[in-house]
Amino acid sequence: MKQPKSEFITDANGKKKAVILDISLYQEILEDLEDLRLLAERKDEATIPLSEVEKRLKARGLL
């Protein structure tokens, strides 16, 4: 996959001050940030063994 193009805005000394991102890359970054937020929010939740998840899905006819 081709890497989306990014452009930088610099000050008079050439120091990067801002970036212009391809909209698809920007949307991917926002989705990744949302995923990370959800992971952090749920980090202390109890987990369910995979075998139990499979059992529940089979009982519902979803697997």
C-alpha cells in the first residue's frame, strides 16, 4: 500500500511547526486513538476465556 503524503509547515528557521496529512491517514489516526481510549478504559475489566466465548456463540447459533 502506498504511504499517504504528508507535508510540513515550517517557520523562518526551517523548524517544523505543523503537518498537513492525507485525510485517509488522519481518519486512521483518529480510529487508532479511539481504539486506544477504549482499551485504556477497559483495562481493568474481567476477561472471559476463549472457550467460554466460543460456547456462548455456538449456543446462539453464531458460530
